[in-house]
Amino acid sequence: MRRTTISLTAAARQRMREFLDRSPGMVGIRFGVKRTGCSGFGYHVDLASGIDPAEKLIELDGIPMVVDRQSLPLVDGTVIDFQRQGLNASFVFHNPNATGSCGCGESFTVG
């Protein structure tokens, strides 16, 4: 089975560590995609309190990431960053599988 690669920038790793440190009962960060928006898929990042059998636990630089198996091929190769712009702060995803995105940037398509 091919290994899925997801990577974190230092800023994303630090932000995720902050979330996990404030929530000691959580097993990791849940990351994946869901059908949404005008282009097809949107990313979701949340705290994971457990791991479902349909999910896989991936350790990234000391950050436990819980990814559902259906999302794995769509996020393979993704670099997750965390950026602050003025009063706004958010995770930013650099996904080589995305072939397009909607005008608002909330969703993406794959080819």
C-alpha cells in the first residue's frame, strides 16, 4: 500500500500543538475533505476525541493527525500551513491534487 504524505509547516505544527495542549482529552487533529461549496470539496480541521475504524492515524512531526480513508487520496501531498493576515488567522492548504477552486477559495476540485 502506498504511503500518504501530508506535511506541516512550523506555523501549522505550532498552532496544532497549542490546540492539543489546551485539550488534553483529545487524541489528535482530525483532517480531511468533505463535499461542499461550489467547486466540490472543502477542507475540515477539528480536534479528534477518538478514531473511527474508517480513519487512519498519521503522526506528523509529533502531531497526531486523524484522517478518514476516503480523504487520503485527495489530500496526498498536501502541505498544511497556518497564516495570520491582520485580524484573520487560518490554516492554508497547498494541495497538488487540486486542479481548480471557486472564486471565494472555500472549495476545490480534483482532476
